[in-house]
Amino acid sequence: MRGRPLPDGWKRPYLDALGERLRELREAAGLSAPELAARVGTTRSHIHKLEAGKHAPRPEMAARLAAALGVDVQALRPR
């Protein structure tokens, strides 16, 4: 069972920053959203949702994203 969602006022800045960081890393790696999606086994739409701050990646997705981008998983954390 999932816990109650966090209030938007708390999570929104973090999710926006996480999505922005993911976009920065993807662009620095020279990948398009469809190319990154193919590398991690997801859809382009899912990558766009992550970058838009709609939700945070689950740990296993974060690990696959980091590997596809050639960075440590800690690099995905917002600055």
C-alpha cells in the first residue's frame, strides 16, 4: 500500500529540479528523448514525464538512466 502523497508545495520544486537535471544530463550526453528511452527500455513519453517533473524515477529506473547517461546515479540528484 502506498503512503499518502506529499503536498505539492513540498514535492513540486524537487521534482522540477530532478526533471531539469535529467534533461541537462541527457542533452550533455547528446541523446534525444527517444534515444534515451530506447537505451533504458521505456517510452519517449515516460522520459518526457520524468523531465517535466510529473514523477520521480523509481530506483531501478534511476540506475538504468544513470548507466545510459554514463554517470553515477548520484549525478541525477538536483543540485
